[in-house]
Amino acid sequence: MSDNLTKRDQRDRSKINMHEDFEIKYWTKQLRVPKDELQNAVDKVGNSAAAVRKELVA
């Protein structure tokens, strides 16, 4: 299921959707990593923001 683009608040920040440009922009800024590094982490540990954050810190 894709994100509801009409919903402007309370986005699900527990998951990273690599198919949405605005989410990629948000997460690369939040995690201070380039897009390819974010993609590699998502490919390795899945789309859970907590797991990706943990992977990038390690």
C-alpha cells in the first residue's frame, strides 16, 4: 500500500519508503547519508527506520 499523499500530518516515520522521493529526501537529511548509502542499508536490514538507523550507526 502506498502513502496517502493527501495526509499531511502524522506520517508513519517507522518505515522508510524508497519509492517516494519526499521520503528519500526526508531520511537522507535526518540520517545525514547519501541516497545510495540509505538504499544499501534498506536493502540489508529492511525498511524499518529503527533498523536502518542502527545499521548506519554501526
